[in-house]
Amino acid sequence: MAHANDKTPTSAITELVHKAREGNRYAFEQLVVRFQGEIYRMIYYRTRSRLDAEDLTQDVFMKAFDHISHIKEADRFRSWLFSIAVNQVRDFQRKQRFRSLFKVSDDRADFERTEDQGREEPQALDHLLQKDFWRQVRLILDKLSRMEREVFLLRFFDHLNIKEISKVLKKNESTVKTHLYRALAKFKQESRLRQWLQEVSS
């Protein structure tokens, strides 16, 4: 999968960040255009809900807009953006767990299921949304520790490198590699998932 900054030179992204940091709204809007697809997919993989992913993606960019003046290194914008997204998802999941304790009905989810009937999934996600495949992935993900799961998703679903993951999670690179190794060992026990790992790692 191509990164946003694979299509746009790093220098151009850095320049946009500098301008946005100085209050240039148009520059920030250009950053949104370049990165919103990645952030949406990252959130969707974790929430499995289009409506929630759309709302959380919007929240991520609103928070980024409010705090972009605080970013010190413009060339780290992508990892900084992903760190905001990770925190937003964690907050969302904590709220979901809290709601489930009181068995609050989710009319939003019922609406989304109805709305999605007969609608095709986004083409870019077709291979990940095959029910049997995703069921196997979820079974393995549920066996991982929280950190193993987050490192694995960031590496193979969001396509961040080790250095970027280190910055997103605020962990040193050796720790990231350790968690990734443990997650990979568990995934490689499943033959179909082992083949998929070879494909996404190539």
C-alpha cells in the first residue's frame, strides 16, 4: 500500500506542515487530503464501523489542527498524526467498554447495519473484509497483548516502519521489535495468515 508521502515528496509535506504551523489553513487542508485515507483505514481496522471511523477521523484532524503549532519536527508529522489517532481509538474503546457494562443499546450500530445492507465494501479493503479471513485475524488478535496487537496493526495494516511505530507509541525500537516478534510468532501458527504475512511483508 502506498503511503501518502510516497506520492508526495517529503519536502513538500514538511513545507505544508511549516505553513500550517504558522496558521495557514489551506496548507492544513492539503495535509488532510493527503493523510485522511490512511487515518480512516487505521481507525476502521480497529472499530469495524464506518460511522465511528468517519467521526473519529474527523476528531483526529480537529485535534491535529488545534495542536499543530506544538509539533517541533515537521518531518515527523505522519507519526505524530498516527499517535493522535491511536489515542482517539483508545478513548473510544474505553467508552465503549464502559457503555457495555450498563448494556446501553447502540441504535447507531443498528442504523449502520441497516444502511450497509446491499452496499459494497470499499474496494481497497476487499481482501481484509472477507468474513472468514477477518474472523481468523480477529481470533489471533484477541490472543495478543494490547501492545503486541497495536504494534502488529501499525506495522502490517497501517504500514508504518519500526521507527515510526516507536514514535507513535513512545516506545524504544527494541521494545517495538520484541512485541512485533511475539505477535508474528502467534500469527505464523495459522497457515493462511502466514501466507498473507509473506505477501504484505514483500
